[in-house]
Amino acid sequence: MKRIAGKNLILIGFMGTGKTEVGRLMAEFLNRKLVDSDQYLTEQEGMPVRDIFELYGEDYFRRKEKEAIQLIAAQKGLVLSTGGGAVLDCDNVAVMRAGGYVVWLDADTAALAQRLAGDDTRPLLAGGRNLADIYRSRLPYYSRAAHARVDTTGKTPLAVAREIMALLRDADY
Ligand code: S3P
């Protein structure tokens, strides 16, 4: 646990992997402040992510997301839960890895499809885009950014958070 002292715990991963809920539990376990980048952007922009995409487009969202990640990840001692596309930007990955221990929450695509069924808050899944295609295209980004990977398939957020606690005890980074 010594190694995480002063560093951020950063959760990355595809939509529906439980980053926000697991982040909440980790903040509780570690007695730290949780910052959720999507929540931060929602407050900054005064509207939900879906509306930011709809009104201003994805490029605008990514610019704002980058500003937010650069600002938040440069702080210390936080739990940061990121939006699923935050790792697409290499500067984001650099700042996350420099000041944090980056944990990738993963799940198989069948589990993700089930968790995300009927969700209308995620603009990338609107318009019939194939979840498995997006997932596959993201894999190299998550894998490059992460210090560790946790498979969340069939696990509760609590079980996942406990697994991360065990990782932090053993982590060597
Ligand atoms: C996105 C994931 C979303 C949100 C936005 C874009 C992505 O966050 O940032 O809709 O590109 O994967 P969650 O991973 O919290 O759903």
C-alpha cells in the first residue's frame, strides 16, 4: 500500500465496466476524494455528456475531456474514474501514468452488451454502432495505458474493489 501513497488511483476501461461505482467504493476504502471525469465535465458544461456530444460534437467533448484529465491527474492522492475514451489521447495516458496507478476494468463483450442494453446516456452507442467493434478498437489503448487489468465479468462492484485493494497491496510499479 505504501506505493500508492501520494499517487492517484486511476480507473480506465470501456463503458459499462463499472468505473464510477468501483471508483466510489475505492474512494471509500482508501478514504480519498473521488473525481469522475464525466461528472466533472457535466458540471463544467452544465449539461450531461450526451448533450455535449449532441450540441458541440465529439471533438469538442474530447478537447474538454483532455483539459479536465490534464488538470485532475496532475493532482495527488485522488481516485480518478475516467470516461471510456480518455485513453485515446496519448497526453492523457502520459499524465495518468506519471502520477498514478492505472487500473483497467475490463469485461467480455457479452457482459458489456447486457449491462449497456437500453442505455441512452452514451452517445457512442446511439445510432446502432456496434459495441464489439468499438471494444476491439479500444483494446490496444487500454492495454498500453494500464499498470494492471481486472476482469469484471460476473463480479459485483464490491468484489472488483476488493480485488483492486489486493492489487494495491502487491503492486510493483
Ligand atoms: C465514452 C465513454 C463515456 C463518456 C462518453 C464517451 C467513450 O464514459 O465519456 O460517452 O468514448 O467510451 P463511460 O465510460 O463512463 O460510459
